[in-house]
Amino acid sequence: MQVSNVAVVGAGTMGASIAVALAMRGYPVIVKEATDELLEKGLANIEKLNKKRIEKGGNPEHIQEERNRIEGTTSYAKFADIDLVIEAVPENIDIKRSVFEDLDEYTNVNAILASNTSSLPITQIGAFTRRPDKVVGLHFFNPAHLMRLVEVIPGLETSTDTVETCLQFAQSLDKLAVRVDECASFLVNRLLGRYMNEALFCLQEGLAGIEEIDNAAREFVVPVGPLALRDMNGADIGLAVAKFNYQEYGERFTPPAILSEMVDANMLGRKTGAGFYLYDEKSGQKQGPNPRVAELLKSLKTEKKSDSFKVERLFLPMINEAFIALQERVCAAEDLDPALMAGLGMRRGPLTIAADIGLKECLEMLEDLHKTYGERFRPAPLLKRHVWARRLSVL
Ligand SMILES: NC(=O)c1ccc[n+]([C@@H]2O[C@H](COP(=O)([O-])OP(=O)(O)OC[C@H]3O[C@@H](n4cnc5c(N)ncnc54)[C@H](O)[C@@H]3O)[C@@H](O)[C@H]2O)c1
């Protein structure tokens, strides 16, 4: 199916940047908001993104042409001719239900209904409609007009046609489109969660300080250290995601205690001016590490079980989770590293890092850590099988 007309429902953080991404590639876009006031706000979000693009050297005329392709509305009146709707309303299953019921009513029966949800099950969302074969996850990363990755997630009833159309559509936006099987947090955020937790566990145990962890991770492979990233996204969001992953995957995703301590102390990161780092009130610029974190850490009295900090330790849970995901056939092996690189800006993906460290060495490290720390380092059976087969890499 050829996608020509696209609509976005919700023009908040994601909806606005998705609309910009679509208009940048020549698509006419209808953006729907809930009320006139919210629509005004949503369109202002789009203007803000475009203003930033101009400040960064974008051509004002081209950007205005793109802006002209976006039309705001508060009704579904023009949805009859839409081929693909991308829903980006708040992450709440009741709100999603009401929007998908409306979409099912007001779009033509052939239209694909995609959700940008980060965590809600696509199969459940599909069941809100009479066309679950045409409901799919289209997971953009923030900001959608700059981030290259789109995860395409079929629910249980999603048709192959729908998936193929969405993969091609995402490619037409110049994105890396990766098919990801439905699982909690999908691929990239699932693997990210393991690494973010481990950074906090290392800090909690007193193996390394805030800057030491962030600098080591940056030098190793990521553009922003995990604690600085936690501050950007907010400890409250981080805690909700960590709890959700724990609920879905169990013990290996146990949230580190420091995270709820940070939330209780209102040290949420950039948005409260203090997280793992302090932020200048006026400029928002990152200052040094926040000394209050040390007090919280002291109160947790975590037993130190390792002698030293090695940067590889941060990435071992991510590598192990990558093997578990491959075992579950969540994505094709060749898609995994490119997805992590495009989604998180990593310079090497976890499978390449594993091969660089040595699969055998990874397994030995995991086995040692498993003895000391238990479940969160239990080696993935697929990793063991690669080592038994004397394979040097997955790819
Ligand atoms: N923020 C992120 O970094 C991020 C990244 C990837 C995916 N997501 C997912 O994208 C979705 C949207 O997240 P967000 O951060 O943009 O949320 P947001 O709160 O910034 O925006 C949601 C928008 O939806 C609008 N809305 C609510 N009900 C509506 C309705 N019935 N019709 C039209 N508009 C309606 C709201 O007015 C608001 O502007 C969520 O499912 C979230 O999990 C978010």
C-alpha cells in the first residue's frame, strides 16, 4: 500500500517532532489536538522546533514550505482520506483506547493506525479497533525529526502487509526502520534499561563516582554518560520505566534503590535543577556533581562486593540482554547493533562490543558476577552456545 496522506494525533513532545519529520520528507500532514487551546500550543511546539532548525543553519524558505504542509485541526472531519495515522497522545491506556476507537470510526477501513507508544502493548491497542491487522507500533525516538531510528512493532494480529508498508514508510522518511517483535519496552529501551540500572548499581555500591562512570562510558562508546542521561530524561520517568521493566521481566531488571531515593528527594535532574548533577538556574547549564547524592548513597549502606570499577561492567547487562532478545527472536541479529547505534548514538552496538571484548571473556565475566550478585548477571543461554561453538561473534 502506498502512503500519501498522513495524520498525527497529539502535538506534544513527540507528535510535534513527528509532524516536522513527515513534512521534511514532503508528506502533507494533518495534526489533531484535543482542543483549540491545545492545538495552538501544539502548533507552537512545531514552530519552536523549526526555529531551532533555522538557528542551526536550516534554510528558512524550505522550512516554511515544510511548515505549510502541516495543517492543524481539532476534529476527525478530514480523516476519511488518510492512509496512515500516527497516534502520539499521552502514555495512558484509557486515552489510547478512546483515540483508537475514534480512529476506527472516522478513518477509512484501509487506513493503518500506528501508535508511538513506548511501552503499551500493540496487541491490546489493536483490540480497541475492528481492524487489529492494521494496527502497529511505530516507535520514533525523541526528537523524531533528528533521531534516525524507528522501531516497527507488529502486534499479534498485525498483518505482514501493514508491517511492510510501515517499514517502507519509515525508510521514506530517511530513517533506519527495524522490525521489532512485541515485548516490554521493545528493543532499544529494553537494552538501555539494563545499562542504566547497572550504572546506578555501580554508583550505589561505591565502585565509582558520578563523573567517573559518565566519563568512562563516554570514552568507551556513548555520546552522553548514563547519569547525565538520567538527569535529562528525569529520575521520575526513569523510575516508572524501571518498575515497568521489573514487573514485565522480573528480577534481572530490579530497580536500583538510589532511583527511588532521588525521586523522593525531588532530585529529578534537569527539570528540578538537581539530579546526579547540579544545573544552573538561569542557563540550565550542567554544573558539577550534586553533593547531596553522596548523602543518599550513605543512607543506603550498600555492601561493596567488587574491588574495582571496569567500564565493561556497565555494558555486560546490555550485552546479555541483547543475547536474550536474540534468543526470543525480537529482531534480526544484523539489525540489533544498527538499531542501538541509531537509537542511542552509540559508536558500537552491544554485539560488536561483545565481539571486541571476546564472547568467551564476556561469558566468564558474567559467570563471576552472577556468583557475586545473582540473577541480574545470569548468562544468556545463547551467549553460552556461541562460546561452546567457538564463535567469535554473532554476526
Ligand atoms: N517523550 C518521549 O521522549 C517519547 C519517546 C518515544 C515515545 N513516546 C511516546 O509518545 C507518546 C506521546 O508522548 P509525548 O511525550 O509526546 O506526550 P505529551 O504529553 O508531550 O503529548 C501528548 C499530546 O497529546 C494530546 N492529546 C491528548 N488527548 C488527545 C486527543 N484525544 N486527541 C488529540 N490530542 C490529544 C495532548 O494535548 C498533548 O499535546 C506516548 O505514548 C509516549 O510514551 C514518548
